[in-house]
Amino acid sequence: MANYPIQDSSGWLTILRKLGLTGIVRWVLSDTVVPVAIVDSEVTINAAASTPLVNVPASAGELVAPAAGTRQATTGPLPAGAYSMTFWITSPELAAMRIRRRNAADTADVWAHRLQVGSAAPNGASEVLVISLRLVLANNEFVVVENVGAGGAGLVYQSSIFVSAG
């Protein structure tokens, strides 16, 4: 372990005094990391919770027995930037789904991810799969949710994408 004395000309002592760290005559920097917990009743840390932005049109609604490859939800073309997205995907049967990031021309996937959703519950109840991602998109790229195989007769599928910038 090496300790390096802090000279007054470096400005460190002034910074430490402004932070209220006083009373010690000699300060040293060390090459050892020491974890520190600050416990103070005067310190307040505010946390902001936000829910998904639900006024973005990003769902085809409820689809009965969708054909294979049906686009169930799409963000539509978005300006370049960072986005937080939350996906709600539901199916009353076990089903393979795909989340796809599409190029601006809608001719190719930038990437795609398959997942399984739904349940084989005897009462036909749907499970909701919730996934949250933060994506950086190029100009006019968009994200879609599609079912891979055809939906069963009379079964209702639904997917929604909630998008917020940042």
C-alpha cells in the first residue's frame, strides 16, 4: 500500500475543507480502495418512479387466431435516440414470439429475439410476459412484436409496446 502526501498547492486541501472535512493536520492519498457509507439525517436522496408512457399507439389490439408472422405491435418509425420500452405480450397458449428491431426501410432486422409466452392452463387463462429494454435507435428505425407460428382457432393474442424517450 502506498500513501502519497497531499501538498497544499494541489488544491486538494481546499476541496476537502469545502466538503467539511477538517480537523486532520495531514492528508494522504492511498492506492487502496476503502468502502465508505455516509449516514446523515440531513442527506435526502429523491427517487423518481415513472410508469410507461401509454399514449403511444403501439398495439394492433386483440387478435383472434393471428396468422404466422403477424405484426401484433409496432412503435412505428422513431427519431434517432435512446428509448425505454416496456413490452406486454400475452397468449392463452404456449406461443413463440419475436421482438424485432427493424431498419428504417423495414427490409431487415437489426436484431431479433425469440421468446416463449403463454400458458397451457386448462382454463385458457392468458399469462402476461413483461419485458423492459433500453434501446438506442438510428433515425426511423422501429421495434415490432410478431407471433412466430399461427395462433390457435378462437384464441386471442395481444401485444403492446410502451415507449418513452430517454
